[in-house]
Amino acid sequence: MDRPIVASLEEFLGESFRLYYPELYWDESSKDYGWIWQIGVELSKIHSPVVLVGHSFGASMILKYLTENPYAKMIRGIFLLATPYWSGDDDWIQGIKLRDGFENNLCTEVPIFFYHFQDDQEVPITPFRSLHGALAFCNLSNYKEWRAQFVDDMSLVAKDITALLG
């Protein structure tokens, strides 16, 4: 997630929520750019129920992590914004795309929410629909108008997080 997204989410969630925003770095020597390992390290530091929120590349890496690693029942919900669905045979994609049958490795008891713009110029909606089709048990929020990277208004995501956690 970008810092402005975090700031907007903090504003709408209020002081009753503590946001943890780890800085992940790019490791060019790793096929997944080192993010899968880093996500695992960061999750291991948390010892209470957690909600995961990711944006763009980060959202796709959270989804990849969850489909390739056992994850604790302490995850209460997953909120993914503008999630790329990587496909193709290019070498650089192989380490970041989801494995065949990935959907069978997700816990259906943990709610997953997707947010996407129909006219997103960087992460097109068409491949995303394929991803969502494989995850029919997930919730999909589909925006009809463009707002720059969700920065200006994270109220819908905050509302969904608050509703989930009751």
C-alpha cells in the first residue's frame, strides 16, 4: 500500500485500529522480488488478530503468499486493491504469478474483499475478472469511476473492515 492510502485508511478507521505498514524492499535476485519471504517475516511478528490490506503489486504478493504458505487463523480478513493477475510465459512473471490451482489453497473461512476500478489504466479489469472468477467465494467491490489509486477515499474499505470486525 502507498503511504497516502495508509493515511486515508487511518483517517477513516480512527484510533481504535492500529495500522502496521512495513516497508518491503525489492530483491532483484529473487524471482518473487523477495516479497513472499518478507511478508512471512512481517506476519510472524504479529501475535494478535490481523486484517491484511494490499495495493497493486503488494496485493498480488499477499495473495501469492497466502496460496503458497500455511497461514494462521489469526487473519480475520483480506482486503486487496487493484490486484494484478499475472499471466504469461515471460521469465520475469514466473516468480510472481499464482500457481495452477491456487484457489484450492485459500481458506474459505477468511473473507477476501477485492476492490478494482473498471477503467484502471495500470491494472486492467479484464485479467482481474479471471482472478475473481477463480475465487467465486470472495467479495468484489467494483468501482465505476476512477480515483487516483484509492488515495482520496478509503471510506468503503474502512467501512468493510469495520463491518467485518463488528
